[in-house]
Amino acid sequence: MAIEQMTMPQLGESVTEGTISKWLVAPGDKVNKYDPIAEVMTDKVNAEVPSSFTGTITELVGEEGQTLQVGEIICKIETEGAKPAEQKQDQTEAPTAEQAAPESRTEAGSQANKKRLSPAVLRLAGEHGIDLEQVTGTGAGGRITRKDIQRIIDSGGVSEQTEKPKAAAPAPAQKQETKEDVSHPVSAAGDKEIPVTAVRKAIASNMKRSKTEIPHAWTMMEVDVTNMVAYRNSIKDSFKKQKALI
């Protein structure tokens, strides 16, 4: 048996990311090649992603509502026709010197993936004052997902996350908290959070660009029209009489 990885496809020439709007399968489901497994939404198109393999779904790496870059892993599928498990175990038990370099590159890649955070993760961490450097990600390559942040909030570990940076450097922590309060408004009672779709995200991005890149200016010219108003008043009655005769 072999574990194959399904990645986020590029659904357009200029599309660089996609949002998983709905999973059509669950772990343990058997799928055939070209069977639809998920609905993906981008700023250009909504489409079903077909399976590239025939096998059994073992893990759904991406979450519904999560935005992933093109090429990132969205799920894993177990297929047939792989090397025996004993050979794989022998290879893992006796790594050669040539394999040390790829492992170091993998660790570097994991650190890079951990720093790649989705807007939902940044917003949730900012609202609850969670230091992302202290969070261990469970996503692909050690990436921090929204579930990781929600798990910390549900377990009541938010205070521990916020107390550490304040104890080390009180002043910078206060500045950082102020900045987060400005960029992430605090929800009030009765507010309803509505997830932003890819289309609305593209609209908001273009509106922001028009505000920041296009110069917004206005001009005013003051003109004295006293004589023109006086002349109008002088001929207004005669004009009305002439119009009445017509």
C-alpha cells in the first residue's frame, strides 16, 4: 500500500490559491480516479476537484473554509502497488549520509510552512492574544491551522500564551496588543461573523487597491456671479411674457 498526496490544483492561469468550501468525502471512504472529492472556490471559478488516484481516503489535511496555496496538500489517499512495509522500515532505520541533507531541508520546509498562516488563523490569534510562536501546528509540514488555535482557546490555555510575552517584555507586548486591537476590531454583543467568500475577497482587495493606489483629490473654483444674477432678474419678467404669447 502507498500513501499518495492530493494537492490544491491551479484552477486558472492567474489563480494562486483556493478555498475548500465543502468536502465530498470523509476519511475511510473509497474513491475511484476522477471521482469528485471536494468543492473548491477561487476568486474566478467554483469547481469540483477530482481524485487523481484510486484508493481509500486516509486523511483530510485541508479544512472546510481553509484557503490553501496552489500545490499545498489537501488530503491523502492510500493506494495499492507499493513497496513492502519491511523495505520502508529498513530504509528509515538506516538512513545514509546522503539522506541527511534532505531531512534538514524538510525541517527547514516545516519551519517555512509554520510561518505561512491563513487570514483566519491570524485573526483568531489576534482576537485572543495568542503568541503563534508558542503554538505547535498539526497541519501539513507543521503548519498552524484554525483548529490548533481553537483547541488552545477551548482548553483555556489563552492566558498562558498571553502571559509569557508580557512577563519577558511588558512594553512591547502592550504595543503589540494595541496594534492587534486596531487591525482586528473586537466583536460586540449581537454581532454576527460572516465568512468571506473568494469572490467577495477579490472585490474587497480591488476596492482597497482603488483607495490606496488611485489619487483621491478634488478642486474648487470660486466665481462671483452677482452681475449675472442681476441681469437674469432684470429680463425674467419680459421673458415670461414673451413665452406666454407663444
